[in-house]
Amino acid sequence: MRISHIEFLKMRALHVELPAYSSLYNIDDESYRIYGVKQMDCRFVKLYFQINTLLTSIWLSAIYKGMDAPKDHQNVVTIDVHAAKDLLNSSGYRYLDVRSVEEFNKSHVENADNVPYMFITEAGRVKNPDFVEQVTAICKNEDHLIVACNSGGRSVRASVDLLHSGFKHIVNMGGGYSAWVDAGFAGNKPREDLKTSCKFPPNS
């Protein structure tokens, strides 16, 4: 969905309930130039309004529907790897890697925390029953977290659980670490040395 900055301000002023989407709103550069924002600053201003818009939509939805927390995947804010990199570099976000220990040890984002969301057992895929407790042991509810897995399946579910448990600043990284590698953010090693085959596909 593409909305202009002017439309965005009107919606906020009228307290319109904004729908939650699985990706960031796309606000056009022309609207920023109307307000005197330099072109080189548009990227960072965009990121602010995009994140703020979606977080507002979740907050309004909770108020109007009487919800204590988002109850499904549609209420999870998802950003791409480029926006995630910007947040890690400039906004005090931490990277929570919910892949398995084996995946994490092969390659991971610098300074990332690792708490597996699922395990593979003889019985199949099993959710980590202590996931939220383990995250709470290393992160505070007020911490700003980027949640990511290998391709986006586990991280969405992990984000829902964390929001339900009281974490206030959670964003999901779409495409996961695989997309991070594809974007060239993991260094110059061959991709096969960095990526793992996903045993937890997004629709699993």
C-alpha cells in the first residue's frame, strides 16, 4: 500500500484505525520534499514514519478491540533487511536470532543474541517450551528487538509470543538471515559457507 505523508498526517489527526500489514508502508519522496526534507535525509525520515505508523496501528487496534496484545501474525511489524540494518546501526535495536544453535554457529549477525524458537527431534519440529523465559533472562520488556530466523517462519511466531508476554518493541525481519546474506551484509565469504538449508519453512 502506498500512502503520501499528507494522507498519513490526516489519518493520524482523524484517529483513523490504520491496518497492520506484513511490510512497511511506502511513503513517497515527493511528500517529504514538500515539507522541505532534503533528498539525502528521506531514507531516515521514511524509516521513522514507517515504523511509527505500524506501531500506531497496533496500538489503536488494541484499544478499539479491547486486546491486551496482538493475537495473530498480521499484527507483527515486519521490516526488510535494509531497514533492520539501519535500526541496528542507529536506533539501539538488538538482534535476536531464533534459529537453532547449529544454524547460529555457522554464521550470524555480529553481536546477535541466540535463543532457539524450535528444535528438530525424532518426533519432528518441536517448539522450545522455555523460549520466552530464556529471552526474558537476557532481555528486558522495554528493549527494542529485531527478531529473525533463517527465512521468516519461526521469527513471526516468536514475535507473536514475545508481544503476548509483554515485550513492547518487537519487529520481525522479513526473509531472515538468508535475506541478510543475499543482501551482502554478512561479508565476502561464499554464500554456501554462510547460509543453511531451512528445515523450518515459513509456512510450517
